[in-house]
Amino acid sequence: MRLNRFERFLVNQPLRPWSQRWLEARPWRGLGAQLAGARVLELGCGQGEGQRILRRDFGASQVVGCDLDGRQLQRAQRRCQQDAALSWVQADAQELPFVADSFDAVVSFNALHHVPDWERALAEAQRVLRPGGQLVLLETLRGFLEAPPMRQLMEHPRQGRFDAGQLRRAVLEAGFHLRGSRRIPGCFLWLVAALEG
Ligand SMILES: C[S@@+](CC[C@H](N)C(=O)[O-])C[C@H]1O[C@@H](n2cnc3c(N)ncnc32)[C@H](O)[C@@H]1O
């Protein structure tokens, strides 16, 4: 589901690169994410800041950003075009236009809760990863999305709401084993998982 006007403002506002780098991406380091030299797919890449972080701070060799929203992809291209290792594809995370074994890692900064069939998106992530490939997620949980001010201000698909236990179970059912996870109860979950090598 595309962002409404309020959430579009939130993800594109000038302080977001700072919070995405220092607050959102940092916990993955302690959970076993190993992205140095990796070819990465970022689901729901938005304005491309996550792709920059994956290159600069995690040493990814290439980062393909995929998003449903053509306007956000244009913004990402404008902001990040100087890095030739970044590229973009307009696509739905529920139906990825890549063959099996295309990536070393699939990463998402808060995109899965916008996807109605998020379990299918996990299955797609599993399909496009090579054996041993990693899944690296930060997700917003049901408690936060269903808090009254959030319900008023943002729009998310009802089916895309999950708690930490549901997300962890779905990741295991998709064939991953968990390296580590951390949560702010009811609000956010960071998770790193991998396929058998
Ligand atoms: C909350 S925003 C996060 C954007 C970016 N990752 C960030 O942290 O700034 C969620 C993003 O997921 C994208 N999105 C929503 N549904 C999607 C889908 N089914 N497939 C791919 N991208 C999707 C939206 O267009 C939006 O850019």
C-alpha cells in the first residue's frame, strides 16, 4: 500500500536520514547482520536513504531498491544517482521480478507492514535469496499501528498488522533460522535471520 500524505512527509523529512542511520539501522550490527560485499535487495526502499546506509555503513557491494511507489523511486534516483552501485526497480514485494538465488541479503526498513500479504513477501524474499542468504528486518508492530493517533494519521492494510511473535514465527516458517532479534515491546522489532548455507 502506498503512503498517505502524512507518512510520505514523515519518511522524507530532513531529520529522517539521521534517525534511519543512527536509530533504525544500528541495532542490526549486534544481531549478526553481515553485509560486507553483499548484493542486497531492499524492499520498500522509499527515498533511497536505506540503500546509502547499507553501502556506507554495512559495506554492501550493490543495493537494488524496490518500491511500489514510482514517485518515491524517482526521489531515490535523484538523491542517490552518484553511486553507481545503487539501482531501482518498481515492483511489488509480493511478486518480485527476480529469479531464484539473485541476492545475498534482503533488507527492509519498515516496509513489510504496508504489504497486505506480508507472509507472501517473506516467501518471495526466501525465493530470491541464495542458500545462506540473510533476511534483515526492522518492522513496526501492531501495538504501534493500532494506537489511536497512529490510526488517525496513517493508513496501513489491516492484514499487514502483526506482533513480534507472529513475525518471528512467519520468518521461521518461510525457512529461515533466527540469528537474533530485539524489540521495543508493542512497537518495533529488529530481526536478522538466514537460510541454511
Ligand atoms: C514506511 S515506508 C518506508 C520507506 C523506507 N524504507 C524508509 O525507511 O524510509 C514503506 C515503503 O514501502 C513501500 N511499499 C508499500 N507496499 C509495498 C509493496 N507491496 N511492495 C514494495 N514496496 C511497498 C511504500 O511505497 C514505502 O516507500
